[in-house]
Amino acid sequence: MSRQSRIRFAIAIAAIFAAILVMMNVLQRDESTPALPTDTATPLPGSIALYHNDGIVTFFTPSALQGLDDYSFEDAEQSNLQSGILLRDVILLYVDAAELSADTVITVSSSTRDKSVTLIWEEVANPDNLVLFDIARSGTLKLVSSRVENLDTRAEWIQDTDRIEIQTP
């Protein structure tokens, strides 16, 4: 074997050894990277909990709502445009419509603001009521409406929403 052949052979062995080390490093990194939680016991930060009849259905983040139709209205107090996703559409992502009746009670709350509002499905299901989640500047969801009596002023809006409870009689 000539000297050039031995040098090429040594370089090839070194390249194979380096490739093996890189592959081992990648595999170890994949095993040590925590997966996103897929169960309801470990919510992501900023998640909103959705309960149905006292059982947890899911945790979701505002980013999970991308792709749903946007609705908007101009609020009466400051004439600002409020734009977002209907609460109805959010609920129907996770709860079958057959499990909801007109008198199903829906409570949306914010633990950081110590505030909540209770609505019935009939109000929420009607798109004309514009009961919607608007994404606040902070990236959290606020529940707003222009037509539902106990949610039609800024003082009544539920900012920093972190829990939705659905109780079907």
C-alpha cells in the first residue's frame, strides 16, 4: 500500500469516527429534550383549562386557536375594534355539540384578576352575540362581547382568562 493510500485510509477512518460521534450526540440530545405534554396533568405555561361536568377536558394555549374564524366589533365605550374567535368555536373544538343544551352553564374566569362571568350555551352559541376571545396585548385571552348584558362593557370583560367550566344539566 502506498503512502497516499494509507493517508486516504486514515482520513476515511477519522471521518467515519467523527460521523459516529456526531450521531451519538444527536441521539443523546433527542432523548434529553423534554417532550411537550400530551396529557391533561401537565399544562404549558399560559394554558387555559377547559372543564366539562367537573372533569378536565384539555388545556389549550391561544396559539391552538389559529385557523378559527375571526369576528369583530367596535366597543361602545372607546370605539376600539375588538377582534377574536367566538367562545362557541373554542368550546366546539373540544366538546361535542350533542353534549351541550340551551341551558348548559358556561363560566369563564381569570384567577389572576379574581373575576368570572357565567353564561348559558344559548347565549354563547348565537354568533350574533359576538361572545369572543380577543388576544390582549400581553398575549392572553380576554372574553368580550358587545351584545350580552353582563359582558358588554370593559369593566365586565374577563381579561387573562385561564379557566372555562361547562356544566350540562
